[in-house]
Amino acid sequence: MNLKVFRYHPGMNKPRYDLFKIETAPGMTVLNALFAAQEEYDESLAFRYSCRGAVCGSCAMLINHVPRLACRTQVQDFIGGKNDDYLSPFQDPGVNEPFDPTREILVEPLPHLPVIRDLVVDMSPFFNGYRSLHPVFIPPGERPEREYPVDPADAKKMEPYTNCILCAACFGACPVNAKNLRYPGPAALTQLYRFHIDPREKPGHTRLAQADNPDGWWACEFHTNCRKVCPRGVPPDRAIGLARRELSEGRKSQKKGGK
């Protein structure tokens, strides 16, 4: 099996792609294959990783044109030319490098983020959008002696949105992030909604209003790429849809009340 890897470092006129022949083995992941390429062919090959257990989100990258975690993506799944490019277009077609899926696995950096070196990207645009919405718990008042209790039903309601590992796969797969630099991205909006529905939050703090603008909730086009690529099953499209519905219903109520 050949690993076709995007290569770039500051000073290059333009990126290139290197081909590494890798001996596959049962259970080998794309991250394992990258380590093999680094150890056997080119020790300068740069990529991020940490936990190697699909928890930290560090190794998100574009694999066969789909954002995935390299540590959980099995090489065996691609042998024989399996193609699961099931997403709405999220890149300029001109940047899609051709490859032979029957013989190669294509590995590239996440889109919509500046490349620092090879597969390592600058995550600043992703985290800038995330931090701009202040996705942290705002306590209602004085700290309790032990903890802020939450009803199990409320916890279950929040649970789908709490599993985000900030890997930015959704950011890389989002067609809106490709064209709108002001859009904070699916992960940021999902966490904003998660705190909006947290009953322990400070009363009167309006979370939805933070993104009630053309570049926030209303910029989403519901391509659903975000949900399809999320390695933890988080549904950003559902969170955004529920937020928009609540905002719309609130405006309708205000109009009725003003008559």
C-alpha cells in the first residue's frame, strides 16, 4: 500500500506530495502508517498526535478527501479502493489532489486552516471562533458547598453536545467555513447551545443572542458534513437547527405580544 502525503515547509515555492510504500498489517491505522513513513523514509515528516485513542483530537487530518482522526482510521478499510467520499463539497475542486484509491491512501492537512508544516495546521482560526462565543459555564451565584446538581433528564438532553474533543474535523468539512471567515464554526455553535440548555447557568444570561447574527446561527446551510465527520457522534446541525427554531419562535411571540 502506498501512502501519498502532502508535504510543505516554509520556504517552499509550492507544496508537493511524497509517496511512501508501507507494509500493512492487521489493525494498522493511518497514524501507524505515518509513523512507519517517518521512521523508514523521512524523519522530517511532521504531523500531530497525542493520546492515540481518539480522545485528544490532535491527529485530525484529511484522509482520502474526508476529515478523520488518523489514530482511529484503519488502513484495511481502504485496501481495494473503497470510496466513502460522502460529503457535500467543502473545498475548491482545484485543490483536490488526484490519487489512485486502489493503491494509495491520500493524507492531507485539514482544510480552512493555515499549514505550518506538512500535516500540521495552525488551529488559531478554529479556536478564535470557539473562544469568541465564551463556551464556559457561567455560575448562577455563589459557589455551592459541593457541586451544582443537575437532573438526569437535563443531563441526558445535554449529553449529545458534550462529547466534542475540539479536533476541528467539522470545521475542516464545513462549506460555510470555506467561504466565511467570520463564521465561528459548528463546534463553537454546538457548545454555545449546550450551555444555553444547561439549567445550572446564570438566570437571564442569553446564550442564543451571542450568535444571533448573519455570521452565527443563520450562516449555517445544513450540509450536515459536520455531523458525518464527527468522530464522537456530536450533531452540530441539530444544535444549530434547534437554536434557530427557538429564536424564530421567540420573535413570533414578540410580534404577537406587540399587537
